[in-house]
Amino acid sequence: MHAMASQPTIIVLMGPTGSGKSNFINRLTQGSEDGAARGPRPHMQTVMEYTVNLSNNRQYVFVDTPGFDVTYQSVQDILRTTADWLKKK
């Protein structure tokens, strides 16, 4: 048995609403203990993380972000929110 890598690999998905970010994460995390992204969330206002162990004792954190084409948040705000999330990690 091998130990997990000390730091997970973080993969941030960004793009317009409906581009498949949540669907991609759902397909990778389906059945994982931490759950999965559930369908399109056009009103999502923050980043959501989903942790999964895919292979070779590596842990991956997939980060789902709000769509760039939302009316209630500018692209700069979305980038700032994502950068703040990454700094905390």
C-alpha cells in the first residue's frame, strides 16, 4: 500500500455557464465519497471543490467556478474569488 502524495493536484475549471465544467467534474467524481457536482448551476456565486482519488495514490481537487457570463458578477470578481480560494489552499 502506498501513501497519498502530500499535496493534492488542484485543477480549476473556468468558462461560461453551460460549458460543461460541472458535467466534467461529475463524470470524474461520480461515486466518490465526497460527492459530485450536480448539474448546471447558473446562479452559483462561489467556487466549489470536489476531491477525488483517481489513480496512483494521487489526490485531485477539482474546482468548479461560476460562469463568466453571469450578470450578477464580473469576470474580475470571479477571478478574484478564485484567486482568494487558491491562496487559502
